[in-house]
Amino acid sequence: MSTLTAGYSDVRATNLSAVLGFLRANAPCSRAAIAGGTGLNKATITNIVGDLIDRRLIRETEQTQNRVGRPATLLELDGSAYAAIGMEISARGLTAIAYDAAGGQILRWHRSGPGRGAGPDKTLTATSALARRAMAAVEATGRQILGLTVGVPGLVDRDGTVVLAAGLGWRDYPLKPRLLDALSHPTFSVSVDNDANLSALAEYRYGPYAGTNNLIQISGDTGLGAGVIADGRPLQGNLGYVGEVGHLRVAPDGPVCGCGRRGCLEAVAGIPALVRRLHDDTDDLQLAVEQIVARASAGDSETVKALLETGSWLGQGVAMLANLLNPALIVLGGYYATLGEWLLPAVEKELQGQALAPQAGGCKVALSALGHDITAIGAVARSLDQLDAGRIPG
Amino acid sequence: MSTLTAGYSDVRATNLSAVLGFLRANAPCSRAAIAGGTGLNKATITNIVGDLIDRRLIRETEQTQNRVGRPATLLELDGSAYAAIGMEISARGLTAIAYDAAGGQILRWHRSGPGRGAGPDKTLTATSALARRAMAAVEATGRQILGLTVGVPGLVDRDGTVVLAAGLGWRDYPLKPRLLDALSHPTFSVSVDNDANLSALAEYRYGPYAGTNNLIQISGDTGLGAGVIADGRPLQGNLGYVGEVGHLRVAPDGPVCGCGRRGCLEAVAGIPALVRRLHDDTDDLQLAVEQIVARASAGDSETVKALLETGSWLGQGVAMLANLLNPALIVLGGYYATLGEWLLPAVEKELQGQALAPQAGGCKVALSALGHDITAIGAVARSLDQLDAGRIPG
């Protein structure tokens, strides 16, 4: 069957995922509410709900809805049959998270290292060991694993090769094939994606602004990257390299960037640049950021000035994204969220000053509430999204 | 019916448009070839082809295909029943183009003026007069009009209000409602869109690189704007303001832009900026560009140097688009195409130097072959696209 055409099985998959999607946003709710929300008729709902209950993707609750006549049984998502695993490899360490298909958390693990100096092979060994432990833990709950997605801070091509990850010191490393080997080619899907792309998906699925159809997530950590949701879908581009906002040239006479070019946004607005501006040590970013927060809270003028400068540069990047992509919302994540109190006024000022459209085309700026696990959360979402796309097992 | 769900009528619309789309790319071809290309079975093809012939959207040709056994009758698009009109309002004047549903040109008219000084009401009067003439000319051929789309060089909101069009001197002008009034509310759809968005659609439908799923069109005329096709769909953003590449700040110490800000890409890479750099008169851009071509062809060093400088700045904008959107192709249109011979080497150099991804993420740069009517061609495509989206009259 060509992807151009539709068959009746596609109609069924579309309607299954419509019912699942409605329940994800509105559960618990009655069959009548699903019919009202999706526009499907009562007979179709009865049929599809029965099918989803058989597949253990939804279930009837003990609750009923009070109303005139017979009480209506309410439905909710059933997380008992399936789960997905999301992981992140970063300069900070490794993270593994698993959610069941109802969005309930099964595990959330961190381990430090192996770090930048270790090289990709050592990191692969540690990653696959952690993945095996997570797989075993999920399987011990009796759930089938739908997929495992790994986020990395770098350019990832469609084959899962990490083409460039400056923060890890990697280049052209075939992470997905190596991981498949290390995991003995599991039956579920394994994928690798850019951390910022996954962070944007996490905001779109689980953040306070979930469902915002034109949303950009900018993360500040060892690097500066963006992920883009456009018209409700993650933007991928030709080879999957969307959102490299950190390497736009904004300061032609500025400092040399880690990528070797001069004047990149990352070199003036990145978290390591802020830390260096304050003559601190960039080896432990977390500690350095904590110290900056402490000094800024105490009103230290040099610190506040450096944050204002960082915010102005970051605002210039935000304005560029607003001019090119006209998002409704730009979410600042990673250490930008930690430092948001001091950065946000300058970011807003640059955005309003540099955006061509009145009121910056309706673009708001907000701080992420998803913390440092956001990439791993987005990685889980990527695998659970298979269900919403109608690729339902069984 | 909710847009979340699908019914059997959607399957039919999807399959009708799949057959139309296949014929648009491959006609003339046999029913067997359509079955092979779309994956639909023979009975479905027979049924859908019969329906499309009844609606006069396709027809059998006189030709047959030689093969063993009974010769196969070939099918082609039928342009005899429907047509669409595309128009452009620019500082150069007005353009109206009409194509029939098979992509055959019915008319292509230009008129100069009313120009920048005239104000929007006078331009509306001229535009609606030209539209009425085009509607009458199309109706005289016996075809039903599917839609009329107007492109303007500025920000257009979803209600068809031109929020800002610096090159025309317009601000907050409700063009679509006024045009509907002036045309006595025709039964077909009327829409207004940004010129660069429509130019990108024209490249995607009718350019030499038609079908490139991640494509950006950059036009140089009185302004500098971009339209974006991402994953095969025109990118719109929150309010429809995607692609304002001309107002990215690239030269913090550069000249003041027409928008009032300092250092915009348009102020250093725009065609009027090039003309000013050569101390020419910007009142007649076409004449000025012709003179630049003549002098550059004769090897005039000041002219060649100014073109190199323009190409370098334009390349910086191209690199920013490549870093953020990872297109497979960036097409330079308008006067950039006219001057492409001198601009392209500098553009390529900046792209390769400033893009983070190896080989600029696979991004090629090409010159548009669609000329100055590109916006009006894209406007026709927007209306004809209704057919491919399965919104088939009758």
C-alpha cells in the first residue's frame, strides 16, 4: 500500500488513535463524552472501545458518572500492558526513564559519567548496561516494551549515527547500530535523536503548555540548541538537523565558538560563556550555575550584569526564531530555566525590539517546568507516540 | 465530523486525490500504471477513474499504449471544467494568471502601478478591476473558477489582513474582506497570502526541483523574504508570519533598515542596498538591476565587488536558514536569480563555512527558473491544491 492512499484499515487505525488521544487528554470520561469529542458515532465508539479494552490500552474504572437514568461507566487509559523507555546521554551523565502507556512513571534513574573524556565506545557500554537494567525492570512489571529512544547532544542522522556532538567529543559514531548489537537486536524499535528535538516533544506532550501547535524549546547546557514543533509536528528537515540556533553568527567580532567559527550565538549566550564571563570554572557547570544563582540572589552587580548580557544575546536568538518560524511559544529550558528570573526580562526586551511582526507575532516566552530530565521524557514520548499514530501492537 | 477522526468518505477523498496527484506527475498513463503507482487495487481504480472522468477532472486520450494483448487506453488530466486565478500585488504592479485544472495557462496579464504611493484603497480598486476581467475571461472559456489567491509583499494574518507591507507602505489593511466586497462575494474561495510563502509553493509545484520536500525560496525584490516548505507542506507558524529572514540582525553596526531597526539582513543583502552601494537610483529597481548586469558582464570592478559583498551577506542569511531548518534546497529568486552568476559563489562559500552540519546538511543552492511571475504562479497553485487535498467540487 502506498503512503499516498488510504484503505479501510487506515480509517480504523485513525479512529483507534483518535479515541486514545481523546482519553489521554480527558480521562476519565464516558463513551458518550468520547463520541461528543471525536465526532464518531455510538456504534463505532462501542466497537473501538471494546477493541482497545481487549488490547489492554484502556479500561473501565470503578467510577460512574451521576446522571439521569442509568449511570455511565467511565473509561481511562490502561498502563498495565505496555511501556516505553527513554534515555539521555549528556556531559552530565546518563538518564533512563520508563513510563507505562498511561503515562505513569515506572522508573527514573541517573548515573554520572562516563563524561566527555571517555569516548563513545565506553559511553556505549555504560548506556547499554543501563538500558538492559531498565528493560529488565520494565519486563519484571509484566509490561511489553514498545520502544527505546536515546537522546544525544549533537547532530543525529536518519540512520542513528551521531555525526557531530561537540560536547561529548564525538564525530561520526554509529550509535544506533552499535546499541542494537549491544542489546542483541531487541524486537521493539530502538531510535536515536537530537536532545533538543526530544525536549521540544516533551514540552509538547507533558509540559504546562502541552498541545501548543507552534512551539520551540531552547536548552542551555554545555551547548545551546533548539527543537521545533510546527503545526503540531516535530520539524525534522532534510537529514534531521533542524534547530542549530547555537551556531547562528550573531557577533561577527565576538569570541571563537567551540565549533571553531567566530561569533556563534552559543559563544556569547551559552551557559559556559556566562560562566567564563564570571571567571568561574566550567568543568562543573551545575556547581557554577548554583554559585551564579546564589550571587545573583544576593544582588552581586557583576553577576547581575553578566546575566543581563547573556539574556540580551539569548533574546537575539529568540527574536531570530520568532522572525523565521513565528512560534506561539518559546520555552527556555536546562540552565536557562534555572536562571530564568534574571534572563527573562532581557530576552523579552530583545524579542519585542527585534521581531518584525507586531507583538512578536503572538510569541510568548516561558520557562520550562520539566527540569533536566526533559530529553529522556521526550525520548519516552517519541516511543509512546507510536500508539497515538495508530501503530498499535497486537 | 471531528478533524481527529476519519470516515469512509475521507478514504474516498484520499484515494481520488492520490489518483489525481499521480496523474499530475505521470500523465499520460494507463489504469494499470496508476494501480502500480498508488497501490490501489484494480476495482478501486476503475471506480475512481470513472468518477474523475464524470467530474471532468481526467479524461481518456486518443493514445493507446502498445503492449501484448489488448491495447491500454491512456489517461490524462482534463482542464476543461475548472480553473484557478492567482494574482500578485507588488511595488512593480499587478499580475493576474489563470491556469486550468490540468495546469494549462489560460491568461497571464501584467499592469504597472498603482505603486507604492497610491495607498491601499486605490490599489484595491485596480486589483478588483483586474480580478473581474480575469474572472470574466476564465468564465468565457466555460470553466468553473475554483479559487482566487492574491499574494502581497508583507505580513498577512489568517483573516487576510495585511498587517505590515513596508514596500507598499501599508499597515493593517483588511485586504481580503475589502476584496470580497469589491467582487460582490463570489461563490469560490478568495484568499490572501504572503508573496514569499506563495513563491515557495510555486517552486514546490512547478519549479525544476518540484517535489523537494524541504525547500526554501528566498526572493530579492524591494524586500527580502523567504517561504518554507517543510516535510512537503508550506510552513505557516502561529499567525502565518513564517520566513522573515530579511529582518534577522546580522550586522549590529550596519545600516538602518526600512523597518527602522539597525543591521537587518535586508539592509545589507537586499537588492535596494546593492543598488545604493553602487550609487544608483532605487526608484526603478528593474532598470538599476539591468545596468548592474551590464556593468558586471563588462567586468567593472566596483560592480563585481558590490555583488560579492551582497552575495556574502546573502550567504550569511542562507547559512542561518540551513542551520535552523536543514533544507535540502534553497532557491534564490527575483533579482537574486537575475544576478545569480555573480552572487552564487559567495553564497555557497558562506553556506559551507557557516553551516554546522557537514556539507551544510545536504543543502544545495539553486537559482529560480520561474521569473517574476512566481508569486502569481504560487497563488494559482494554492487554489488548485484544493483538488489535491481531495476537496473536489460536485
